[in-house]
Amino acid sequence: MTIAELKVKPFAERLQLMEDLWETLSNEDNNLQSPAWHQEILEERMDLINTGQAEYVTIEELKKRIQPGECK
């Protein structure tokens, strides 16, 4: 199936296809590893949480920080 063929399908059908694809991928044992930099970022963020230095914002505050057109 091409991207053009997907674009003309109804939203609900495309969403179901995405869920079906994710289900097949998440059930495979392919030993896919996250890159080392990802683990480093997670550890940094956990350190901020554990030391009380993490900053939490509401979804409304986050939306205000994002420039229009950056997130779709």
C-alpha cells in the first residue's frame, strides 16, 4: 500500500491500520535496542525527578510554549 493510497482512506481506517501494525511490531522479539544517548537522557531526567529539580507543566502551559506549526 502506498502513502497516496493511505491518505484517501478514512481516518478511522488509517488509525486501525496503525494500531494493527503497532501490534505486530510490539509482539516481535527482535532485540531492538534503544541508542545509548536515549538511556543517558532518561537517567538525567530521573535524576532531576529524584532530586526534586524536575519541572512539571500542564498541557495548557506546554501548548503555549510550542510555536504554531511545530507540532502536528
